[in-house]
Amino acid sequence: MLNLSTQTVLVSLILLSGLAPGTPGPGQPEGEPAAGAAKAVVTIGDETLTRAQVDDMLRLLPPQQRSLFSKPEGKQAFADYIVRSKLYSREARKRGWDTRPEVKQAIRQFQAKLEKNQVRGLPIKDDNDRKLVLVLFKEGLLMKMAVKELKEELAVSAMEVGSFYQENAAVFDMVRARRLVIRSEASNYFFGDNRPKDQTLSDDEARAKAEKLRREIQDGADFEVMAAKHSEDPLTSGVGGDTGIVRRGLPNKTLVTPPEVDLLFRLEEGDLSPIVQTPMGFALLKLEEKRKMSLIEAHPEIQARIRNQKLEDWYQNMRSELRIVIDPSFFETWVEFTAPAKAAE
């Protein structure tokens, strides 16, 4: 069953409206379009989106997403996303996925939230905005469903998986470590708990404490026990400093930073690192394991990567079959919408 999590709602609102060309935007009286508002800025086959429609899409995005797409590097990405979402949602309708009971139920639930003013964080000011937001939500659901269903249809052979593993061997190098962190004045901001400065070690004091603990571990103290007792790392101290699996270029749950990752890959198993300053404070690392993931371990990830590439190939093929026109001048020069001081809830 599709859920209506806040994340789903917000992501859905990034999608295009599908309004008829020339339809006045919310708050724009019929017959009184703003200058250039009816100009087509995106054409997808026989459909067009006008400047007014895309402006409304931008206006009704949550602030974080609106800011992202308003940046120079995000504007063309937004144009591509419009096209991408339209092609995926078209495919969903073509296959009848829009008639599934769970889709209809999700739409009814979201519509009820709109009618009760329970969709927060958006500058919804009238019924026209609510209608547009509902259309955006429907498009989002269909795109999400199309991506999921199409991926599941894409077959990946054992030969493809094996070839990928061989050709991208370095991607599967991994390390596992333990980390001990001493919080310092410079890292206070990271924790966001407003700890008074007089209760926090200075940078010099924190470094000195970390160095002292390093010497004790070198002399035989157990790193896991020391981390559990002394570390102020909220992500690893409860598990004896265990960072879990860490790989180059990939996010990790324990926020091991790129400089720490580089350092760990230079160590040998059992080595202690020098004391390094991190956003959390002064850290000491011990390398527990360094190896390459086996093909069996990597298999699910490789399958997902190959499916993602095949889905992208599908999208590019669909795109090539249609006349796609994007007005670069519009997406390069729009002015970011500024929400009113108090948006309707």
C-alpha cells in the first residue's frame, strides 16, 4: 500500500501540473495573463507547459526544493525533471497503473488532507492552489510507481553482474574501523544541544585528552572499552566505536568523513591513526578490517546499479521518440519565488 509520508508528499510536489496550455495560474484572472505567461517553455510531444504553469510549480514547491532548483546548477535539472516525470507518469497511465486501488486510496487521503488544510510547509493560498497541488501529487504517485514497476521488469543476468564486478573492482574495496571522539569547543555546533562553553573542552584540551587515550590504547588498553567509556561520538560510542562498513565515495551511517576514509584506507589492520580533527571533535581511529567485498555480498548492489542504468536507457529511448523542446532562456533566468511571510496552512 502506498503511504502518505511527508517525504512522499514533498517529492510529489516537484512534478509538473499537466494543466492545459494557457491556463491562468492561481491568482491570475482569466484574460489578464502576465507578460509572456502564455509562452511555451517546455514541449513534450503534443503537450506544452507555459511559463505561468512552470512558475506555479516553482512557487508551490517546499522551500528547500524550491531553493535547490533555483540555483544555477539546478535550473536545467528542473527542466529535465519535468520531462522525466511526464514520461514516467504517461507510461503509468498507459499501463493502467493509475486505476489501482492503492493509488486511488492514496489520492483520496491526500485530497482529504488538502481540504482540511493539513498539508503544511507549502504556500497554498486558495482553491486553485489546492487543485494544482492535487494534480502534482497524482503525477508524483504515478512517476514513483512507474519507476518501481519498470525496474522490477528489467532482467539482470549473472553474466552482467559478474562483468560489472570485474570491471569495477575498486568500487568494492571496504574497511571497518572503530572510532573514539573527544568533543571540543570548535565542534560544539555539530551537536546542536547548546552545551555551555564552560562545560566543553577547548580544542587544545580535547586534543591532549585524545592523545592521552591513544597512548593508553598503545600500551594495551582495549579500544572498544575505551570508546564505550570515553567517546562522545553519538553514532558509535554505544557500539564500542564501531563505524560499520565504510567505502570510498559512498555515504555511511556513522558519518565517517572523506578525510577519515582516506586515512583508513592507508592504514593496515590493527593500526591506530594519528589524532584527526573532525566535525564532531578530535578523533582516533583503529582499522579493524580491510578487504574487498565478495561477489555474493556485492550482488544486490550490482543488480540495482544495472537496473538503474537500464531504466535510464529506457528513459532516454522514450525521450528520443518524442519532440522535446526546452526554452533554455527561461530556465536560466527565472527569479526565485519568495513565499509570503505567513503561508496558509
